[in-house]
Amino acid sequence: MSTRTLGLPQRAPAANLPSRVTIWEVGPRDGLQNESAIVPVEVKTEFLDRLAAAGLKVLEATSFVSPKWVPQLADAEDLLKGLARRPDVRYPVLVPNTRGLGRAIDAGCADIAIFASATETFARRNLNSGLEAQFAMFEQVLAGAAGLNVRAYLSMVFGDPWEGPVPVEQVVRVGKRLLELGCWQLSLGDTIGVATTGHVEQVLGAFLEAGVGPERLAVHFHDTYGQALANTVAALRFGVSTVDASAGGLGGCPYAESATGNLATEDLVWLLDGLGIEHGVDLEALVETSVWMAAKLGRPSPSRVVRALAG
């Protein structure tokens, strides 16, 4: 059954929300990096092309991490060589260090992202570094990334499975430092999906008090406890207008077993449509893409909107 048969949600715009939201699609990278099986590069390139055809303008394509640690993304160079990049679409890639940066530059990437931690334990597990030591590595990356757009991800913002609650002032201190290094945007990650709306407001309010407004911030919610959409609304009400999401709800984190799937892009689009917020995405084409990818992965999509519209 198509979305045209069922229709779209009735629009009921709410006050004090962004008029338009940029959807930062992370499915091809964050979604597929956690798969147990290797997805063929041809499937990945078609996935990216389908997502672009559905109207998504920012597609995080892959990551130049060590194949030893994330073998699912070992084909980064081959992927980008075989990808028909559209001039109106951005294809950011994740780089963990200067070696990854060099590979990204050689592949012709204009947008890169670094991946930082708000906690000591996750920095050691994920970056083989420490909370403070990670900045030396990022300084080197930023120094070599002149002329590139560098985004920063900050993980474990709302909770850490090893350390528990993360002090808000610690999150703000680390996040501000990443922006001061030269990152143009900071994506706040609820890596294990434990955030609630009040906590989101508290963190965003603390950044605002520290001089970092919502125009410099994005949000990246996981849906472990079913709170991703509610947390997104809280962020929108605070003025955040960039939201990370993954087509079909794919993803997790290979370094945190409690991290389940990302906020599904289809669920986000349904929400934005209902609120009358522009986003530029064709929901029907997006659902068809996620159904196609679910078949390639051999399991149904966890997205409730995909299940409702394709069932």
C-alpha cells in the first residue's frame, strides 16, 4: 500500500519551530557500519543514489576508519569511486584521524566529520585516547583539513553505559572546545538512547548559556527507549534545525552494545510533515528505498512509518 493511498498526516503547525529542517542522513554510514554481514559496495552505491533521488541533500556516505575495526566500511574508496555524486547533494564522510583525513582528501571529499567522546571511558574504547588527549588528535585533523567543512560528532552526551550520567558542564566544555578548534557544527549524540525531553532541554540550555546557539548544533538520537521523536521535538522547540536520522532506522554503534537503531528518517519526515516543517524529502520514495534495503539485509525495517505505509 502506498503513501498516496493512506495519505500524509494532517498538518497542524506549532508555534516557535523552525520553518525548515535539514535532515542529515546517516544510514549509509552509521546505519550499515553495525551490520554483521558485509553489504556489497554495489548495494551501498544504489542505496545512496535512491536516497538522493528521494530528496535527501546530505548523505553521510562512509567512514575512513581502519578496516580492522569496522570491516563493514573497508570499501570506502571503492564506494566513492563508483558513486555518481549529484552536484546538489553533500556526501560527508567520517574520519577518525589524520590517516583517515588523507584518504578522504585523496577521494575528493569536501565534507568530513570527526567523532569525539564526552566521556573518558568511551574515548578510550572508541578512540584509543582519553577525554583530554583526544583533542590533540583532532587539532591535527583540523590543521590538515583547510578548505574542508568539518563537522564534529559528540557521543555519550546524555549517558554512558560505563560511567552512567554525564555531567552537563562536561558535555558543554568538550563541545565548545570542538567548535573552537574550527568545526562548523556540533552534533549532540544520544549514543545509547537514554535521553528524555527535559534532559535535552537542559543540555541545549547549557550550551546557550555558554554562548553556543542552536544554529551551531544538531541532534543525533537513538531510539532505545522509544524517546527519539519526543526528544527531536524538544530540540526543534529550542531552535535546532539539523536532525540526524537513518533511513529505515538502521544503525547502532559497534563500540557500545547498548546502542540500538537511530531515529528512522521516515518517522522524522512524518513528524515534520505533521508540523508543517519543510524538509524536501519524498516520503513515498524514501519508504520504497528502506523496503528495498530491508530486503537486501534480510529483515524488516524497524521504522514504524515504513511498516505502516508498506505493510
